Amino acid sequence: MPWDSKDYPSSFKNLDNAVRKKAIDIANAMIDQGYDEGRAIPIATEQAKEWYDNADQKEINAVKQMSDTDLRKRDDDQQYEGRPELLDKGEHVVSHKDGWAVQAEDAKQPSNVYDKKEEAIERAEAIAQNKQTQVIIHKKDGTIQDKISYKNN
């Protein structure tokens, strides 16, 4: 059963309300995607805190207004589409119309878009470390610039 604002992991207890709701939303999506709770909770916490640091007041207010129904429902058009096969795929940093995108190999859409390539690389590295996969960094023309592996052998 998905978590909501009344029933969530105890590690979310001391988070700011907006961060907690975002963490619940992310964790629910990760569980839907095939992550186990032990991996989803710390990743969701980290991502929610990062989101809060970068969100504008409008985004924060929108999350604060999320109802328990919003937290429990999964939208097929969201980045987390219940695709556990992406857990084993590397993260790509690719040129995007709005800057630089982080996108799992074979994903339908990027998980994040940044103005600066360095920011996208940092995010891709964090995701790849958590998934124990690799980062493939592309040049603006699409060719591969670098590969960084975080696979445990």
C-alpha cells in the first residue's frame, strides 16, 4: 500500500512538511518502479531535500497542497512509470533544448534537466552510484565524451 501523510516511514518524521510530502511521492514512485523500501527511502529523502533546495515557492506550495489521494496515485506520464528494468540501465547526460538532461538508458523521458552540464553530471553520478550502474556523458553533438562506472564487481 502506498504511503501518505498519515502513514509514512519514520525516517520522514522530522522532515519539513513540503520535503516530507515530496519524499513520500518519490518513494511511492520508486516502489512502483521496483525498488525495495530499504533503497527507496534514503534515495527519496535525498532527492526530496535536493528538490526543496532548488524549488521555487510556487513548486513548494503546490507540493504542500498535495492531498493523500495525490500522494497515493501514480500517473503513467510521470517519470516513474513502473519500469524496474531501468534499474540496471546506465544514466546518460545528454544535450536538451532546456540545457542538459539526465536520462536512464531506454527511458521515455529525462528524470532531470539542468542549465549546466556539470549539474547534470553530478545528478547522474548520484543516481548511478545508488543504482550501481554507470554514467555516460555525451557531447552536445551526441557523441560519447566519457563513461564512469559505479558497478560493484
